[in-house]
Amino acid sequence: MPILQSNLESLQEVLEPFAKENPFIQIKVGHEKVSKRFEKKSFFQQASKDSVSSIIEALTIEKKSLYEVLYEQINPPLFPTPKSQKIAYSLIDNLDNEGYIQKEFVQEIADKFDYSLDDVEKIRKRFANLSPCGVGAIDFKEAFLFQLDELEVEDELYDFIIELIKNFESIEQYSGYKDFLRALKVIKKFKNPPAVEYLEKQREVIPDIFIFNTSGTIEVKLNDAYYPDIILDTDGLDDKQEFVSRKIKDAKDLIDALEMRKATLYKIGLLIVEYQYDFFFGEAIKPMKLQDLASELKRNTSTISRAISGKYISCNRGVIPLKKFFATAVEENISNSAIKEYMQELVKYESHKKPLSDMKILEAIEKKFNVKMVRRTITKYRQQFNIAGSSERKKLYTLKY
């Protein structure tokens, strides 16, 4: 299961412990040989002159994740005790990819380890001293306050900025104050979300599956170039000895598990193409459930969920998380994924002077898709993509200029 669940980048790391326990196997880094037929295809839509191997080489430069960067900072004197470090590590594990943490997760950590909420909150507030600053905040206001403390700002201006942050929803009401422009200049320096530079790195993912669309013909191919090799060396060994026999069996089981991972993901790729064929020719994603895939593969739903977690497909429409293909149906033959994409398009091209309200977005969606929905569903979708409400977007557009 760990082999199936891990993404392609961490697969070798998952295999290493098995190699350490077995003296007869060696894990070899994934090779970079790619069929000439696919050499001009890259999962970042590079120019045709770029080979897959050169892109792979560029991506193999080690880049630390947000979580690795934070883990390295959980040390004395900021986190001097095992308890404080345990809480800090748990907080990091519950951060979202933008660097924020939800209030309910803070409470869950307290309940899980039988700590007081106050103890956990004290440790969380120390994250204001970590880099990138703002990580560990509950929301953007708190992240701004964390970042403000990192700057050298005179006391009077500092207090005014705090007031603006706390009343950010009505910030335009302060535009007549003498220090407004100075304060605004400081606020514009803040990162929102606080882990924004790591969001850029997360786009550099290694897909497990390539889907090539050539002259109307679709072909599915695994990204074999990144798979590590398991080398079993039994020369001169007496496989009748119990220890040797057991270790050889373990090694073969590991090789079989790796091959099963490949076979499972390849079948998933084929089934996605079968179910979502029109998507690869420019149409919207159709309704598709994990149960559909589980039934075809004769596996339980939880296994399929783990199999697609953190995995990506590279196709002519970009690098796409496998999870995105499993959209629930709003109406027959219409997926909520298609509606969400259309909602994002509406917001992207809306008037900055008069942003669309949720009701206006609802009306546009109902007209385009001929469906009946309620406004709170649009609000939920908007919040899923961290899109602010119309009044807040109007303020943000104003600040932008």
C-alpha cells in the first residue's frame, strides 16, 4: 500500500527502508531513457526541441518543500522541549498548501494529545518567528500581523496598520487618513498566501501517466523514466538457507509490488481515457465516481482513493491531478467540475468596477448549463477556490491600482 500510495517523486524514498533491511537488493535511481517517439512530448508543454530527459534533469535539482523548510526550524530555543516540538510538528502536518491552518485542526491537535488548547495556541503563535513568515496563521489577517512584526515600522504607523488589517473589509473608509498611503505601501509587501513561493514549486510535479493525443488517436503511457529499479543480486548465494530464502522472497515481493503499482496506474489511465474521452478533445469533465473505477478494477474504493492521491496525468490540456477527473454530478451529464471551471472564468473576466455577486454568477451558470442551483452552492464553490466575495474583490481591485 505505501508503494501504491506514494507519488512518483517520493517512491524511491519509500523503497529505501526495504533495501536497508535486505542485503540482497539495491535500489537504483530511475533512468532517463525515453522512447524517441515521446521525446518531443513534455509535461510542461515545452518547445518540441526540448527532450523529456533534459526536462527531467532540470527537475531533479533538489527543492525543499514548505514542510521540509519548516521541520528544519523546529529547534531550541524557539521550541525547547519535546512537547513543544511535538505540537509544532503536528501543526505543520495540518497546514494547507498555502500555509494556513484551520481552527478546528488546532483543537483536534489539543484533543489528540490531551493538551490544553492554550498550550497548542502558544506554540502556534511562535510560528510568527518562522520562515516563510505568516505560515501557521488562521487567516490572512493574522498572517499580515505575523509579517508586520518582522518589519521595522515606527510606532504610530504600526498601530495604524494593525487597525487597517483588523478592519480590512472596510479599508477604503480609511483612505482620507494622512498615513493611509504609507500604510498601504507596507501592506502591499505582505505575502498572501504566506507560502505563495511554494505554491509555484508545487506546479513542478512529476506525472505518473502521459496521455498523448496524436491525430485523434489517444495513447496512454506510464512515466517509466522516473521509476527506480530494484536489483536483486543472488550470485553465489545458497537459497536453501532460511535467512537467504526469506530475504529473496521479500525482494521478489517488493518487485511484484512495484510492478503492481505500474499495472494499477496504467489501468487507471486507460479507464480515465475511456470515461473522459471527450475531455481530451476539449470538452468538460463528465461525472465520474471512485466507485466506477473500483468496480472496474475489482478493488475497494479506499484503495483507489489512495492510488490516485498525489498522482498526475500529463496531457494536451496540461498537468492534471487524477482526483480532478472524479467529479460529482449536478445534473445528468453535467459535472460540478465543469460548473466550477465556468465560475472561475466568469470571475477572471469580470468588471473590476462591478464584480459579480454570487447571485449573478448563479444566474449565468443556470443559463449556460440549464440547471437549477441555489446561491449557497455557488458561495461554497467560490470559497473552495479562495475567491473572495464581490465586495471584497472590489476592494482588492482598488488596492491593486
